Amino acid sequence: MASVPMSDDSRFGLRRQVRLSGPLALDGGAALGPVDIAYETYGAMNADGSNVILICHALTGDQYVASDHPSTGKPGWWWRMVGPGKPVDPADYFIICSNVIGSCMGSSGPASVDPATGEPHAMRFPVITIADMVRAQALLLDHLGVDRLCAVIGGSMGGMQALTWPTLFPDRVENCIVIASTARHSAQNIAFHEVGRQAIMADPNWRGGDYYADGRVPSAGLSVARMAAHITYLSEAGLTEKFGRRLQARATKTFGFDADFQVESYLRHQGLSFVERFDANSYLFITRAMDYYDIAEDHGGSLARAFTATKARFCLVSFDTDWLYPTTESRIIVHALHAAGAPASFVELSSPFGHDAFLLECPELNRVVDGFLKGGRA
């Protein structure tokens, strides 16, 4: 099918940002406007717009799904899935990935400037939900002239957005791929997030969120928050295989509180590198959005009822070592989809990498996504 010429249209390409007038009505009762959205697009849209895929990122992700990150220089966070010869190939699909509102990579968030005051929003930014993120993505699609999605795909928090799409916009989604995710945040997950938030807010440099003016950021608190969260992304088997109880660059224990063990050094590195690319207030707002996430609660307590209006096909993928969003969470979604009469397939994949498996080398995941997308176009 012929593609629409897009090379001369400034809306399309890498490192794009748009300011939409809004206002965007939020679940919490506030309204956000204007709405800034940073995004990237890859490939070209078919003449009938039938090949558009929206990819949704996880908590600390961004719009750089398949291009080098401008700050770190690292390849896009899902380069294994998106790119030439990959399941989501820009030669076949028009691919969109946007930074969620509340984040800090160009979309409206606590670090962005409030036009009304000329100062960063900080903690005056309104509390948002996963559904609010999806509604902002819908505004972006309207701006890009996209009426309907061939597929929406996401893992972890991205999976929450993907699953929310057909509940809010049942006529705009044909296929939905949800990887390593859930239909609601559990008490355990909320607890881990609260530990991270309290670490940030206990940092003397947090100062109620007003730390932007002098650059003295709550890096210690954010680093601890990242360390705690990162443990949940891994598996015990993976940690044992990678680190065990091996010491870090020393022959004996120091009998002190330096990073004696390799796993300690690894977590400290993860925390320190994270503060260089992420905003502490954004971490507060996004984790709170995830904690509020409960699709059944938003539909009278019935998860099945959430999907009665959609005609989309669904693909659910879990990993056997993921204890953050275990396979039982995916099965709950599949049962609800079947109860709603929605076509849904499900597979549990084996991986030693825990929750992070969807971001790492996993040929089986690529085969599942590739086969499901091709099946939907047959």
C-alpha cells in the first residue's frame, strides 16, 4: 500500500515536541493546559493509516525507543524489538513513541515550566493517572492525523497504558500487546513505591520539590529509590548467577560499610547513573500514577466490563521469573478478556532475568510479537 509523503512534514521524525492547547481534563479533577508532548516517529504511514503502532514506555523510559538517547548515548531502550528486521519494523509500520506526561524528557511534568508563572511546576503539577497518560497520547495522535492504531504495545507501565487504550478508546485500537504487566497495582507494589518516595522526600535537598533553581537535587534519595526499585526488576536466580556472594575488587571483607559485595556495587552504580537522567519529582508523580492504577475499579469493580466495547485482539505475555508482575496477574486479565468475549492469546515465557526480561535478549518474545502482529494483518 502506498505511503503518505512525510519527509517534509515537521510533525514526523526524531526528537519532536508539540504543545497542544488542551486543556486535558484529569482524573483527579484538575485540568492540564497547555500539554507538551515529546515524541519520536519511525517509518511512514500508509495511505489509509492502517499500519500505525503506538509503543508505550515503562516508568523510567522515554520516547527514544529505537534511537540513541541524547543524554547517555545508549541505543534506544527497545532496540531489540523495534528497527529494521525486527518485529516492529519501520519498513512495515509507522511507529510512534511519546514521553508520558509527568515525566522529564520533554513532556509536561513537574520539571517543565508553568507558562502562568514562568517557573517549574514542581509539586504544583497535578497528580495524574495512567488513564491521563493515555488521554494525552490520544491528543498527540489527533495532532498527527492518526485515527486508528494497528496496535498498541507496552511492557510494565507501558503495558498498563496499552491495556488502558481499548478501555478508553475502544474504536481506535485493533490489536493490543501487553507484556509483563498487570490490570492493577498490588499492595506489595504500592509498598515498594512508597519506600522510594519516602527516600526522595527525606533527602534534605528535596525541599518540598522546589530544588530546580539552584541545581541542588535530591540525588541521594532518588538513588536509593532507584536501588530499591531495581531489585524488583530482577530475579533471585538472576542475581545469584550474576553476582552470588562474590566480593567487589577485593580479596577479603573490609568489616565496614563500603560496597564489599559485587551486588552492592552494582546497585550503587544503578542508583548514581539514574539520577543523571531522571527527575526526582517525576519519579514521585509517575509512581503515584501507577499506584492508583486499577482498571476494574474504574469500571464498577468488573475487569471484564472494561473490555465489552472493544473489538481488539489481545496478546498477553508474562515471564516465569517476574515476581513484580507475576504470571497470575496476566492470567487474571486473560480470564476477564475471555469473559468479555474478546479474542485473547497468552504465553508465559521462561527467562532468568525477572521483570526486566522484556527489555533484554529474548528471542521467544520477538517471535511472539512478530507472529501476533502478522496474524492481525493476515
